[in-house]
Amino acid sequence: DLVVVGSANADLVVGVERRPAAGETVLGSDLVVHPGGKGANQAVAAARLGARTALLARVGDDAYGRMLLDGQRAAGVDTSGVLVGRVPTGVALITVDSSGDNGIVVSPGANARLTPADVRAASGLLAAARVVSLQLEIPLETVAEVVRAVPPITRVVLNPSPVPPTELPAEVLAACDPLVVNEHEARVLLGESRGVGDTPGEWAAALLALGPRSVVVTLGAAGALAADRQGAVLVPSPRVTAVDTTGAGDAFTGALGHRLAAGDDLPTAVRYAVRVGAASVTRRGAQDSYPTAAEVPAG
Ligand code: ADP
């Protein structure tokens, strides 16, 4: 079984000609509200593929929290670990201008209140997990508590996004099997190390030196690289016509957690996950774009 511990957000999207300057008001398009947040996205991606998936997260006692819970349940996610409290559900306020550029304000809201104590209270849920999947839209101390709380046999997958301003704790890095990063996250994590080189293979080697047991670097249309201390495998992505890449990384990571929980080795799980990521970019939206197992293109 897969347990995702992470964020749940409502994405509030308005199209504008251009973003307002200070003190200015502009008119925008009709509001569109999508369920989002990296944790909620990953859980939906895995459950839609058929994984037994639970989400440990926090939402507010409000309309967005209910929308997110409904979306999780519709995909088949076990929501018994989703805590509902007085702090509002996290939201991302997104404006998209006429050239397609985003401006985003995130209010973490309830996500920032998922505490180490919440993790300890969910020990039953975590003990049943073969794989725990983590991201960094919740407090780092909460992520660290998950790493301490899970039994040694549980495999920990971490997508360190958004990359924190401080270094990741060594105990968190050491637990990652794999650490999953896109090119941007790889560059930021390696920002301080000089002479790393500029190929995915060199990034993976430098990331392994930070302590994780294995590393996956996702490379958009080029697929993904899986690496551990025995070696690296480049897995190309199937060729598709990309319509909207929002949430592709979360589709990839949810699928990866699903296959690792099913017993695949890392290269085999990555071969499946790139096909799921590719399928997700052929449709609009994040969670709305995630495929069922039958919709995953042949590898
Ligand atoms: P993120 O969404 O975090 O930036 P990537 O862009 O690396 O991450 O995408 C994650 C995965 O989604 C890739 O490894 C690949 O499988 C798939 N993917 C993303 N963009 C494309 C694309 N244009 N064509 C095919 N697959 C894609």
C-alpha cells in the first residue's frame, strides 16, 4: 500500500491580459477552481492507476476542503487520514496572462498546520505502508517525523519541492529511496556544489553524494534517469503531443510510488511512471489529466 503525506490545495485560476501593478485593478476571466497540491495530486494519480492509496493531509472545514475530499474519494483514495480543522484549506491564487506566464500566490493555510504530532497520531496508517511518498509543501519537521516514524522496511519516496532555502536534514536525505527531482530542483539542490557538470548523469551522481539511497531525475519530454550506487538507467518517455504539463511530475511520482509498493525494482517502476507522466500531459489540468491503468500508453 501507498501512503502519501503532503499538501492539498485549491487552485484558483483567473486569466488576465496583464497582471495589475501596485494599486491597480484589472478585470479577468471567469474563475476556475481545480483540486491541487502535490500530495493530493500524487494520491489521485496512484489511486486512479489502481493503487491502494491513503492520504495524510490537512484541510479546512470549508468548501475547498470538501471539494478536495470529494476528489480524493472519487479517485478511490482512503481519506481517513485527512484531518479537518479550523484553519482554511490551502489555496494557490493563479493568474495567467495573455502570453501564458503564471503569477502565483500560495496561502499554505491548513498545510502549514500538519504537525509532527499529527504524524505520530497516524502511526497505524503509516505502519501499513510499503511506500510513503513525501513532498515539501508541508513543514519540513513533519516530513522528518514521517521518516523517523515509519518502520525500516517502508520505502520512502521524496520529491523535495519546493526546494527549501536551507539544506535538507541528513536523516531525511538518507531515507530517500528514491529522491525524485526535476531539472530545476536538481540544479537548486546542487547549487552550492561546484564542478557538478551539466548532464543528468552528473547531477544524479552529485545528488547521490548527498546521501539518498537512489535518485530519479525527471527530464520532461526526454523521460527520466534512475540511478543508485550500482549505476544509472536513462528511460525515454513515449512521444506524445503535450497539451498541458501541469502536474506531470506529481503523476510521475504517484505512479512511481504505486509500482514500488507493488514490488517493482526502481528501473521497472520508472519505465511505468514515464508512461503515466506522458499520458498526463496529453490532457488539460492536473488531477483531471491523470490516466487510469487502461489509459496508460504501451511502453
Ligand atoms: P515537472 O512536472 O515536475 O517539471 P517533468 O517536466 O520532468 O517534471 O515531467 C515529469 C514526467 O512527465 C517526465 O518524466 C515524463 O515522463 C512526463 N512528461 C513531461 N513532459 C512531457 C512531454 N512533453 N512529453 C512526454 N512526457 C512528458
